[in-house]
Amino acid sequence: MLQASRTSFVCWRCALQRPASDVVFSRSSARLLPRAKPLWRRTLATVRHPASSEEFPDAQLPAQEEQSREKIPIRERLRIWDEEHQDEAKTILADYADAGELSNTITRPLNVAMATFEVASPLFDGDELGDLRAEDANIKPGDMVELSSDSSRRPMLAICLGRFNGYEHYYTSSGKWFTGLGVKTLFVVHKFVEPAELEPVINELPSTATPLEALNALQDLGHGPARAAGAELLRKMLQFSNDAEAVYQANAGTLDASSAFIGHPVKHSYMTLHEIADLLLPNFLQTEGKFEPHALYAVHRALLQDEVFFRPLRQTGHRRSYLFEVSPLSEVRIIQRAENLVREYVEKETRPLNRRKGWLDDFVKKARKLIDHSRQTRQWTKSGIIGPSTGKTSVPAPTAHEWSPTDLELLRFMELWACYQKFPSYSGLQCYGSTILRALDRYRDAEALSPSTGWTFLQEIGWIPSWEIPARYSIRFPGVEIKRGGGYVRPDIVNLDRYLKRDILAPMRKIWEGLTAYCIDAESTMDIDDAVSLERTSDPNRFWMHIHVADPASSIRANTPVAKFAELIPQTIYLPGHFERMLPGSISQDRFSLAPDRPCLTFSALVDKDGVVLDHKITPGILKDVVYMTSEDVATAIEDRREDPVVSEAELSLGPIPEPKPAERPMTRPGDLNSRQKGELALLSELGKAIQARRLSRGATPFFQPRPEAQAYFDHLSQDERDNFFFSPGDPAIRIAYSHRSGTDLVENAMKLAGETAAQWCHERGIPIPFRTQPHAMQNAALLQQYTRDVFYPLLHAGIKPDENQWRHLRALLGSDEVTTTAGPHFTLGVSMYTKATSPLRRFSDLIVHWQIEAALIEERRRGASLVGNKDDGFLPFSREQLDRMLPMIRVREKQARALSSGDGGDQWILQALVRAWRFGEADIPETFRFHVVHIQGKRSVLGRLNWFERPALLRAEALNDVLRMADIRVGDVYEVKLKNVNVHANQIFVEVLKILEKSGENLVIAPEGDKTEILQV
């Protein structure tokens, strides 16, 4: 005989709902009942169980009333229940959740409205456009992508139709058409169909001049190309899905148990989809040594079905596919352990009469004590961060014996959930972290018991500092562990200095006697890796410009532990509070930072006064006369002035900003220079400007407008750290300002010349190095020249900041930067080929360039002849084939470092300052802001930008306050808004409308006019 389960079904969405108000009004008893001792225990079950009759004598009353109500018709009973529980209305998870939010995928498992789009501002890396977009930025018409998002359980395939009027158009496997901006995807099949096959669908699209609002309305109404027009596309996508399913079915045993073949006992693994497929699929599925796209897709879908073992690193893309992070078996056991403990706790909650205390009860008791103690000096907030300290006494850290091994496992699980955000937002595993927060009974005011609330919990108990940056956990470096409290942990290698070798270029070094090398850097710079000097020739119109670069490669071999150490974090991280050198300071600063009698590798160019480069060479040497100056002092000495327009002088400071520390090296001031030195600096500046003028004539970007940056200062803080728990009586000072390029542009022009020289020298000799190219820009060269000349650059020169559409159109024409062993043009720099070679102390790719060049110099000396025209790479540390395998991972790591320092990491410091200013009055900010509409996400929300450090903000439909309707919103509108919430953990600002300031006029068509079938090559 079948018996009912003793355990009630637990709905995971219930776990995420906030507790009700502190009191419940009972119509039957006509009195207020305290929530602290409810008559009915609130559990996660779908039924409620009465509390003990001994503890609550009145508990039998509702039971008797319930029996009498059973005779009432069901609709009337529901109406009565609704009236009695109006104060317990809960926020239901959205069907279409925004980025970073949990979503309802039970009733809405699949919809194009869930597709994730990327609307980001351009990032500038010095004088270059730093591209943080993933490889999907290069999607072309005819490519097929998988539309997936954090809020969708099931994927959808779609074919890119092209880019019209600034928006990308797609046709999905369900026969739907939709538009998007920078759609994010994990899987791309290039050239899935020919462009000619797209024409029947494209011909039925609305006019290219149709505004976004009309496109959204047409999609909502279901208008679009007829299925008959897309029949061939639908057939091909269906066939692709069937082929992938056949591969999966044939290999289900292996694919479903993939973790057993790949998972490491204690370490994370990082692999591409192709590498995983090589391990899991039989070789006969390969064609010419490669798996077909449908076979790769079968593996891809199988991996994503596993919500624990495999997680794609979405922030940055790999050239061939996204990297998958494979969890170690020890981490999986922690998740399973937490799941069992939470289930045990919930089951006991549903049986109050027989309830016994378990592990989770003990954990909750200890955590509550710490939370309550923290709130004596720090207020909890809904802003994904706890408030600043209000007292001088730090909370005592727990001693080692207070947290049991089981407690630490639960804390580790909470870290995986809230910090690493290990689980997809649609995963049922989300409920276990929420259940733990609910059991704590300290977060009743939270809108949802989400990972953001979990983040604040970890701050309150001291697991992470109150100012920790969430991006450190979401932007991870493969093979590197995150150190709680600050910094990173690379594999422990004792005394890296002992792996340094003798200088292999010592017999070839030129002593630079009689030349003054000018190291031009900020006083705070610790690793001095470049300098410039001038050498006159017999021709008064020709000069040698020398760029001297620090030379660690001559003493660090490419296959040593020092090189492996640097490769793991291939670019020095300048995130405030978490500075991390690529090389240890004992090596980079103490041994190879430029100084008299230290080695250098010199990139030299023979230049005339018109900026024409006549010759070039590379020479190992040793500096003698070195002068250290700041860019501002050089500009003062030679009376140089930049022509960049000033965008904004806005600045915000919180806390005591310390005075700049004096430089650790002897600085030279303008008055200390003699006439010869001033003349050399002036001539170097003149030559650099002439070279740059020629680059500009070839389409180089004249300059990039600054972006706001945050600096954090910890000089005044003391931090109590015991047993790896963190408590502090204060908070870091924060300063936000625009990164103006002050001083002279001499250094920037010279460093680009060095990169161009290194690229040409290696290309002539057939030496593979990491060339920086923009291949897609060259395909659109004519359109780029026209657009930048007539639209984009005039705005920059006029001091007008290009809007989002103009930036998006420029980046669509440019495509993404590539790092490859094949030389090619770089449009935004205006050069025929380029590499980065002037920062080997701070960037691993520069170190590779030096290794390759120095091996070639040694080979030329051995042969006694130049290698120009060489085809052999046997004498190099890295063959072309080796570099082709290495560069994709190096590029991923470089992007992560830039995103952490200048992307999400830096932005979260700005949001921390905003929360402290807005909620706690630590600085003056406007009560209202101007909100400029950038993008409309259907009926859900509006993306815009505030006139406060250009911060992106989100305006939801419920925050329109009857001022206007979603249907009335237009891109380009400007509204007066006020802050509704700021979530540092989710990196989001939410606003609500107060009034309309401006309505956009005629929609500006920012793409070239023409026939729709003339598809832009992006």
C-alpha cells in the first residue's frame, strides 16, 4: 500500500522570500500576536504544522476554526485567507530576471527575453582601447549562437542576421525574431549558414530606421518574419540539435559521469571545451583532427547540466571557447555536506514535537552572536555591503575552538554561494544558502535571501572584510587561489631569487656612456621599466630615439619556476587594497627596475623631423646616466601642453586622504636640468608628436576621454585578524576622480614607437611573438576611416563625449583586438604592426617578446649574420606552435587583470563610496540625478547613465511612479531620478523617476544608410 511521504515537499522559492512583518493580525482572535512566538511555525514546507500545544495553549483554536472552514466553498476560503494575510505579501521571483538576480525558471524555462546583453562603456588602457569584450564580440551574419543567460535553464539557438541601425538582429530556433546589444553567448558556430540564405528573413525585417521602442513593441506583439521565410534556417538549426542529441545519447554514460574523469581531489582545473571533448568523446567523431560543432555542442550542454562540477568563466572569452572551471572533489563534498545539513534542519522544523538540535542549530547560535555583536558598531544594509564603523572598539574575533570543522564547512559553502556565486541563478542549490540565512533570523528586512544578503552575512561574522571587493571572486585567475582579506596565493615556491641565472647577454651589452636616459613616471611608481634618450647624428634633421626597457628576461629563463609564477598573474593588478605584482618585489624592484649600472634592452628608431621612421634596431645595454622625473615636471621644463579637452573636474572624497609619500628614488625637478637636458627633452617631445601626427593620418584615435577611477587608502586603519577572521574599527578612505592625462605625451608616443619597432624587427626575422592586431577593423577600413573622420573624432576634439550608440557603432566596426603570432595592422594605433614590449616587469606578454628577441640576438651573434628572412624557430624559447597554444590563455588572464583593476573591481570601490555617502552621509552627493536612457529592455527595465561619474543605473517598471509608462520611454530621454538602492555585490544602482526633463527628438540613425542586405562585417 502506498504511503504518504513523512517529509513535506520543500519549494526552493519559498526559501528566498523574506520573513513577514513582526506581527500578524488574527481576525479570529481579534488581537495582535507577536511574530517572535507564532501560533504556526513558518517553515519551508507547503503545509504548516501547529506548534506544541504545551508551549502555546491557544494553538488548538486555529485548528478548530480550520475544521469549521472546511465546509466553506474553496473560493470563499481563499478570499478569507487573502484578507487575513495581506501583510504577508511576498515578492515573487521574476520570470525575466535582470543580471545578477535569481529568476523563476519553473514556469518560464525558455524565452528570448532572458537573453543576456552587454551594454558597457569603453575601457581605456593608457592610450589604447582596452577591449574587455569576449570573443562573441566578433559574431558575424550567418553565425549561430546559443542564447543563454544566468536566468535560463534551457538554451535556445539563434542565427545572427546582421547589425542594422546599431542593433544586432537574430532569428531563433523557435521561429522568433529579436534584437539585442552585444549578446552574450557561450557557444558560437561560425559560418553556420551563408549570408545569401539570410536574405528571405532580412527582407521581412522592419525598416533600418525603426527606433528601438518600435522594435520592442513588434517583438512583444509577435510580429516578425514569417516561419516560411525562415524555414531553411529552422531546418538547419533543428538538424544541428538532433545531431548533437545523437552524439549525447551515444556517449551519455561518459558525458553524465564526466566529473569522474576530470575532477581533481583538491585543486581546481581549467580547461577549454575542446580539451574536455578530447577526454570524453571517441576519436572517430573527429574530422581532420577536430570535432564537428554538433559534437562539441553535445559536450557543452552536458557540462552545463552539472550545476556543481563545471562552471564557465563568463567574464572573459577564450579564442576557441570559454574556459570551464572544474571544481575539485573536496569542494563538491562541502556542497553535498551543506545540502544534507540543511535538509536535516528543514525536516526537523516540520516535526517540532520531536525536534532535536543538530549541527545547523549550533552554527546558527554562534553566527547570531557575531552578527549581533557586529551590529553594535556597523549597521546592516540592503546595499550588498555592511555600513561603516560607528565605534572605536573592534569586535573580538572568534577563537579557533568556537567554530567546529562542520561550522567551517558551512562557512565555506556560504562563501561558494555568495562570493564565488558557484551556482547558476536558476539552480535549486540556491535555496540552501537562503535557508541558512532564514534560520539565522537576522535578515527579515532583506528583499530576498539572495547571494548579496549572504555576502553581508560573511562580512558581519568577519569571514571577509567589510570593504572586500566581490569582483575578486567573480573574476578568477586559473590556478590562483584568492586570499581572504586581500591578495592572491600562487603555488608556494620558496626563494624564487635562487632560480635567477647569470646575464646571458652580458658579452653583447653596450655601455650607454654619454647619453642621459630619462625615466618619466609618477613618484608613486615602484617598478621603473622604461626610459627614453636622444642620440644626434651627422645629419641635423635625423635623430636616434632610444627607448630603454628593463631586462629581466636575460636572467629569468622561460622554463623556470619564476616564469611560471609570473604567468599565473600575467599583469600587475592595481586594484586598490589588493595590489599584486606579476613578479615579486625582490626581483622586479630590487634587481631589474631601471637604475645606473643595471641591464636594459634598447629599442631604437632613426627618425627625421617629419616623423618618418627611417631605420630601427634592438641593442642590449647597460645604463649609466639616469634621470628620474614626473610627466608634469617634464611638461613644465619644456613648456609642453596637452591638447586633450577636459571632460570633468568632479571629485569625491570620504575619510582622511593621506599626503602623497615621497618617492624612494632621487627625483629631478625642472630647475635641476641643464640646457642640454632641456633641449633633448624638447626634441624628443617634438619628434614624438611628428610620429603621432603620421599615425593620426592613418586613422589612429587621437586620444581617449578619461573615466572615473577610485583610490582607497588604508594608512589610518588597524585590522584585527585572528584565525583568518577579520574585524576593524574603521574603514578605508576613498577618493574618486577622473584620470586626466596631465603632463607631456612624450612617454606615450615613445612607448608606441618601441612596440612598433619590436614588431617590425621580429616580423622581418620570422620570430613569432604576441602581435596585437585588429583584423576586423581592416575589413571595415573604408567605413572606419569615414566614420572616425566625419563623426567620431570631431566629437573628441570638441570635448564632446560620444554617446553609447556612437561608441557601440565604432566598436562594431573595429571588432575585438586579437593576440596572435601573425603580424597585422592595428587601426586605432595607426600602425602596420604592433606588440607590447615596454613593461616586462608588469606584463607577461612583454616578457615573452623579450625572451624571443634575446634568443634571436644570441643566434645572430653565433651566426655572425642577420636573421632577416629567417624561417627557422628551433633556437627560440617558444616555437610558433607553442605560442599559438599559450596566447589564448594569456589573453584571458590579461583581460581578467584589466577587468579587475579598471572594470568591475574599480567600479565596486565607487559604489562603496556611493553607499557610504548616500546612506550614511559621509560625503555630499546630489539628492537627485539626471538619468539618460541608453537602452530599453522590453517591458522589464531601462538601462541608463547618471550624471554622477557616468555610473550606469537601472530603472524598473515599478519605479516609474506614474510619471510615465514603459511604452512612452525612448532612448535618449532624460529623467530626474533619485536613488532607490545601490547593490555593491551585484554592481548595480537602482533609481526611481521623479519627473521628465527631456524627451528625445527624432531618432538618430548612427549606422550608414543603405539596403538592409548590405550587411556590416563585424
